[in-house]
Amino acid sequence: MTATACPICGEPAAPDVRPFCSARHRDRDLLQWLGEGYRLPGGPALDAEREDGLDKPRDRD
């Protein structure tokens, strides 16, 4: 089996919390995901209504 390094600190991973070295680093990573700490840069998202043209007034005949 190949030794895995903790993605937070680089220390060897512990078997019970793999790929992390401790429960503390596992929980820290989870909080990053939940707090949207892992994001990719990009432009603003388009509003779905504007893409469909639903924000335009409708003709009522």
C-alpha cells in the first residue's frame, strides 16, 4: 500500500481518517467545502429567467 500525504499539512495519513492525518484536518476540509472555500474563478452566472427570455413583458391578446 502506498503512503498517502495529508492534503492539509503533508504528514502521513492516518488509517481511520484517510486521506487526512487527523480528525481535525478532516473536519477543517469539510468546513472548507461547506463554506464554499473551494471555488474556481469565473464570471457571474446568468440568471435562468433571462436566458429563457421570461423577464420580457408578454403580449396579452
